[in-house]
Amino acid sequence: MDMGLQSQLRTQSNNRVLHLLLVDDHIIFRKGIAALLKGRPDVKLVGEAGNGSEAIEAARQLMPDVILMDLRMSGMDGFEATRIIKKELPSIKIIILTISDGHDDLFTSIQLGADGYLPKCFEPQQLFEILDQVKLGETAFPSAMATKIVQDFSQAANGNDHAKPSQELSTRELEVLRLVARGDKNKEIADILEISENTVKNHIRSILEKLSVRNRIQAAVYAVREGII
């Protein structure tokens, strides 16, 4: 694919309106997020929920592109809601919102399939950057945090039995996986391998399916653990 067409596809992806569901048990916090998003024509807040049960029902009805999910809520918490939504509706991206900076919460969230993380003390620009990453199909974690997560997952997995891929990865998929594991974004991978970003996304989708993992972080852990990088 020529560079002009790649650029056109990237522009179309960037211009797509992102439908967002906000889940938090503090209404004032929700209203603050809603006010921030009013200035973003590329993001539409399609619904709000106050706990995990409401989040599941809203996700089923509204089918948002992304959910901003609080973890600590009365009734069903964000962990259980994330588990159920990612099992039923895996295409929905879930960004974790939490006041905790502990690795345990983050570790558990990623195991459940979360696609990103945002501390509640965020600056508005951080929220916008996270949403932009989600629109591009990226896993939305700060790079330093992503490196730490991969290390933690790899250490925790040592000594355990690991499932083998259901299918062998192709040579190209291994190349893509190595670049994912070192933290490269889709555009960077596309430039390095001289392929389109769409092709990168297709390879990543295939890699996740073959490895039976839920996100790029888990795929990166596999690459580290198996000595691929």
C-alpha cells in the first residue's frame, strides 16, 4: 500500500467519533469528565453508570467503543464488571480509572483484559492522549508503566505451566510481536516493517488469537517469557 493511502486510512481512523461509557459511583466526578469531553467533537459520551452491574447493562445496550471504568464501587466493583464485559463483549476497550497506584490493582485489571489505565489524578491532556491511543488500536498504558507490567507478569509466570499457542506464529507475526514487546506503537511498527497500520492491526489480532491472550501487554509477556525478545 502506498504512503498516500496509508495516510488517508490513518486520517479516517483519527476522525472517527469514539463512543464512550463512563462508570464511576461519584456523580460529581462523572459530571467533571462529561464537561471535559464536551470540548472534544471526536468523542461522544453515550452513557453513564454508577456501579458494575449498571455498567454491564449499559455496555450491552449501548455497545460503546470504550469504557472508563472505576474499580472501587459499591455493589459490583470494576474488576468483576471488567471480567464479564470482556468475556461477553471483547471488542469494547476498557480503561481503568483508580485512585490507587498499587501494582496489584493494575496487575489484576490486565489479567481480566483491561486495555489501559488512568489514575484519577490525571491532567485533562492525559485523558485525551489515552483516548487517542485507543482510537489507534493501542494499549493505553504509559510506556514506563508498561515496561514494569511486562516485568511483573513475567516474574509472576516463572515456574508455572504455560499454554502453548494454538497455532504457530508466522515469521511476520514474530517480527510484529518483538516490536510490540519492546513497546512500539502501530505506526512505528508499520514504518519499521514497511507495511500499513491496518496490516499491523491484522497481525496483532491474529497474534492475540493464536496465543489466547487478551491484549498487547499479555502478548508482550509471552514474548519475554518464551525468549522471543
